[in-house]
Amino acid sequence: MMDNTSISYLSQLATTGMVSHSATIIQSEGSVGGTRYVFEQLEALIKNAFVHPPIGGKLVNPFKGPAKIYAGDLIEHDLGFSAGDDGPGATIKILKAYAVAKAATNTDTTIYIVRNGFVHVPFVGDNIMVGQKTFATKSVGVTVTAVEATTDATAGDVWKLTLSKTLGVALKVDDVLVEAASAGDGVLPMVTNPNCFAPCDNDLPFYDAGGDKYHKPRTNINFCMLNPDCVMWLNRMGPVPPAVKAMNKSLYPEFWHI
């Protein structure tokens, strides 16, 4: 029996095995915050930009609540073959990034990040760090202990994050934070080898709401491989960490490609 207080009714239905010779209609509603075209459709190019790897993988850093992957999000895809038969198999990691909306000091444990409908949603329990110039650079990882959607008098719509400890550095507007592999004083980002991208938005309504492993959603998904034919508008991508900017080979300041 599942606890009605720890998981929503629709989530119970989605995670409960059953046999039913019937049809059930469930009605829900939602809204789309807008449309933003990330990819530049250069003539004779777009047909070569969206190339899928031979297999997808299991999403190993899912969001902790209902969220979204956005077109142009960078992804780390591991085919899993190098680990041999004892490895985890093919895996997918989302490069989650957050833009600082308001300056903070190196002692602040409350920070504000942009909330505009085109950026990733933060959740309690997330580990974050300041985005570094390379993916191999370690930094301080901290845990988000509280999240509040609010409107700041100067920064506008923001998420107010309470952190388990200070990030140790002063933050300025438009600095980019990324998901950390763990909390600690010297940790790597969750994503260290972005080699794929999301060709379109993906809603992720299912999340771990507790219970045993049979009631936890397992998402398998495939994305497109990063290649020089994929050209994106830099200012329409999500928050771009320094290490991602360093990957850019475009001779046009408006575009991003490898």
C-alpha cells in the first residue's frame, strides 16, 4: 500500500501495476511559457545537424520534481562499452546550469538565480557549484536546502536558494552555476564530457517520490550527437558555463558550435 501523503494521486496511478480491460480518460491542464528557436537553420546544413548515436541511455541525474529539458541543452552520453559487462550500461547526464540573478558575497548562503521559463528548475537536495573554465577543474560543491519562487525588487522573477554552506566565492549577475557530482570541498561537475544535445524540449513529469526501487521512474532517452553542423544561437541557449563557452569554435560571436 502506498502512502497517500508522500506521492500524488496521479503519480500513484502511474507507478502502480495493474490489469484493466478498460479505457480511462484523465484530464489535466498546463501552459507553455513561450517559444524560442535555438538552432540556426543554415541552408544545406540542418539535415546533417541532428544525428543520433546508435543507442540512448538511462538518465542518471534526473530532476527531483517535475521539470523540463530544453532544446539546445548539452548532454553527456556514455555508451557504457568501455566499462565492460560489469558497467552501468549506457547512461545520460543533463548539464544542468543556473544563471545568477543577483550579486552575492563569498559568505552568503542565500543566493538568487534566474527564473524565466527557459532555464532548469532547482530542487531541494540538488548539489551545485560555480561553473569553471574547464570540465576537469574541481571546486566547492554545496547542497540546496530550500527553494522559493519569488520576485525580487531589482532582479525580477527568481528562485531564492538556501545553501548548506557558502560557495566560497563572490557571485555577480550572469555568473553560471552547474550541477556538482556531489557536495564537498573539491568536486567535479556532474557533466565532464558534453557530447550530445537535446534537439527539442522534453517534459519530465515523473520523478522519485519515495518507495522501493520498483516505484521509482527510470527514464531511457536518446539525444543528438554534437557535431560541427549543429549551430546554435548563443543567446538562446540556456545559461552557458565558462567551460561550454571554451568549446565554441564559431567565428561569429552570435553562434555556438564545436
